Amino acid sequence: QVQLVESGGGLVQAGGSLRLSCAASGTFFRINDMAWYREAPGKQRELVALISNSKITVYADSVKGRSTMSRDNAKNTVYLQMNSLKPSDTAVYYCNADVSHSDTRKIYWGQGTQVTVSS
């Protein structure tokens, strides 16, 4: 089993910045892709950014140019630096990991961290 623990959410004014962290712990063979998703009230959960084990990144158009996802494989931790935040970025942000075990492959989710951007 793998546990994902997010941190770094909070309340920030429009134009501000936040850095989210997600640390993975537990027993596994390898962590493959990791990603950040977000879910705003009344909306479906959507992909924000993804990073592969080799640190290739993909971003949603809505955050491209304003956000940077990085990864520390030694610490099994990913980060999402978000700049120039907008009220439309308000959502619960969830960490996601594609994990290989010795005999299977599973997707794990964190508990979520709230990001609120005030206008």
C-alpha cells in the first residue's frame, strides 16, 4: 500500500503564489507517473499537471505558463508551484500516483488540499 500526503494549500489573493507538495510513503516497486488534479465545487475533477518518472511534464492549458511541477525521486515527493493565481484556480487539489508493486499496478489518491484564491 501507498499513502499520499498533500500539503501547502491555503488562502491566497489573486496574483499570489502557492507551492503544493505530495509525499508518497509505503511499500512499492516503483512510482511511475504522478499528477495533480483539482475539483472545484460543481465541476468534475480535472488534470492540472503530470510528471513522469523521467520528469517529463504535461500541463493543462488553464495553468500552462503559470505552474511548474517538479519531482524529487529520492524523496518520493512531487511539487506544484503555482503563480499568478486566479479565483478560477480555487479547488481541492488531489495528488495522484501510478504505482508498480511486485505483481500489480495501482492508482493512488491523496486526501486533497484546499486552495482558495480571493479576488
